[in-house]
Amino acid sequence: MLKRAVILAAILAVLGLSAANTRTEAQSVVEIDFYYPTAVGGPITQILDEYAAQFNAANPDIKVNAIYAGGYDEIYKAVQTQISGGGTGPDVAIFLAVDLFSLIENDFIVPLTDFIEKTEGAKEALADFFPAFMLNTLDENGVVWGIPFQRSTPVMYYNKDLFREVGLDPEVAPKTWQDMLEAAKKLTKPDGSRWGLMIPSDGFPYWLFQGFAISNGKNLVEESPTEVYFNTPSTVEALEFFAALSRVHKVMPEGIIKWGDTPTAFTSGQAAIIYHTTGSLTNILRNANFEVGVGFLPQGKAGYGAPTGGGNLHILKTSSPAEQAAAWRWIQFLSSPEIQADWGVKTGYVAARQSAWELEPLKSLVREKPQYAVARDQLPFAQKELSTYRGLDVRQIFGKAVQAVITGEKDAKTALDEAQAAADQLLAPYRQ
């Protein structure tokens, strides 16, 4: 950002232009870089470029450069490399909500307390966000570090046409694990040409499984970022059920199911029911040549349950006060009800502000395509996504345990006992 100012001054000198004629205009514009990822299908780059253009036109004292920087992991690594190398990184970025404590520990981001306190209406705006989406923006002391933006939950997608074909009611999504299993048995073809069910187990294996854990009675994490609950009896039972879907009941392919392949398997008719992010909804509806049903993740013995997911907006600590102030205004714009309503329509992400659902075009879309309301309606049953200190390592430990059980390398209790011990060892220093 400083480099751009130096380059501009050099160009002006070469051109022989008077600095006095340009200084006021140059100094009045704060330029900020915004890094964003994409984890779902759709024209995300085009949408965010349009938002930046709208914001820049309405705020001539700020110029936002919207930069696609890869997936969530790539953005984190890019920022880490830039800052550790003595650079500044972007001014504002979307990071995975679960990366909060790693961002805090590495001193990459700033708390938003001062911005909230000094901005009229900011506290009321925070109260308008769905409470479930705020859970992964707070530290253990209740300090807000991020603002929800592209947020999601996993939902169950099902092929209504295939439900009709096998005699199932297409207007009633499976409500319980047993309902889902019985439906999947009817929908599976013995020759392997169609599976009744596909639940991805690579990429984010902890995330989709977290729905099983919550609905069976115990989330993998609670308020403290230094404690996890991997090997509770209810979670062991949930993992045994998950693995049995493929290994015992044969309604799902054995082995690891790829995250990116699952929506295509669904829209091509190779899978009748899938779990996936609501962020894939728009793309699935666009590509399916059949009637798509969307339902809550089915109930375990404790009721409905799902994790939240997606990314939050954060301000980087290496930015100047002027750049941070500009970044806050950009965050306010992106998280406004109007933009959230538009974003939800165009991407399938859940509009994070409750008031956004009363605005067009989202209000009409839900009326025409009620599938878009399912993830919103599931939010009262949603809980915090797995986020801790040493978060990536902890999630990898748990993900490997899930995969070991799915592939038959270990039984659920052994795998989860080992995962609990390994996570406890990593987190022990943070409990002191």
C-alpha cells in the first residue's frame, strides 16, 4: 500500500506533474486490499468485484481491491508468509471461522471492540446476526474478533424424483438417522450404479461428522478453546453409525468420499441423498435436472443438530489506523442486510443477518424456492464449529480418526481415545 504511493509519486515526477495539484486527491483516498476465498461453485469473483465497485463509487475516499487469493488454507498461508516476512498482508480478509484462535495466537488480527463502540448502530447490528453465527467470532472472554459473512451449515440434499420412484414421500425429508438409513436402502442399487447416500469424508471430515456428534448429545467443543470432547460415549456411538453406513449397510461407497465430487454425484443421479454445505445450493439447483429436496441433518438420539461453517471478515493488525478504519467501513458494507440478502441469493450461503430475510431479492427467492430457507431454519439447532488453539492440528487429529474408522483401520473407540489423548497433549500448555 505504501509502495503504491511511492510508485505514484515516481510516475508523477517522470510526467512532470505538480505534486501540489495531486496531493489533496491522493491523500484523500485510502486504498485497501481485501483477500477472499471461494469454497463453493458459482461466480464468486464477479459478485465480489461488483460489490467492490458499488462500495468504491459510494465511498470515493476509499478504494477496495478485491483479490481472489485461493481457498481458505491458501489465504491463511499467504497472510502468514507475508507477515512473517516483514510485510503487511491484506487489510481485510475472509478467514475460516474455525481459524479464530490461530489468528489471535499469531497476532494477525485486531479485536473489533473499539470499532463497535465508536460506530453508531453497531451494537444493534451485531444483535441482528443469527446467534449461532456469532459463536465462532468470539474469544473465551466474549470479545468480538470477526463479523460473519459467507456463513453456512451442512444440510441434507435429496432427489425427490428418485424418492417417488422407490415409493418414498418426496415432500418428507428423512427426520432421523434410522429414517435416512431405511430410505438409503431403498434408493441404493445393488450393482453400484446408484448409492442411496453419500457423505464426504475428505477435506473437512470433522465438519460433517460434527452434525452426528451434536445430534447424538455432545458437541466436539464447547466454550473453552482449550478443551475438546472427542471420545464421549455418544460420539463413539455416532462414529460407529457413520462408518456402518458404508461398511455394514452398504448404502454408501466404502472408503473416503471426496468433498468436491459429491455435488456432481448428486446432480448426475449417482447419489440419491447427500450431506453438503448450503453454500452449494445455488449450484446444485442450477445443475440438477430433477426436483431437489433439502432437509435438516437428521436427528440422532438427542434431536436435531448441526455445526455452523464458512468464513468471517477480519481486520489485519499490520494495517495502518487509516486502513483499518477503511476496512471496518468495507466490513459494514459487506455485512449490511442489503448485501447479505443479495449474497445469499447469488451464492446459497446463509444470509447472516436476520433482517436480510425480509428484503428483496431474498424474500421472493424463499417464496419461490423454499429450499433456501432450510439452512436458516436449522440454525436454532446449530452449535459452534470445532475451533481451538492449535486448531488446524486438532482438526487434523480428529479428521484422521474419522477416516481411520471409515476405512476399517481402527474401531471407533480406539480411534477416538487416541485422538482425545493427542489433542489433550497439544492443548495442555494453553490450560495453564
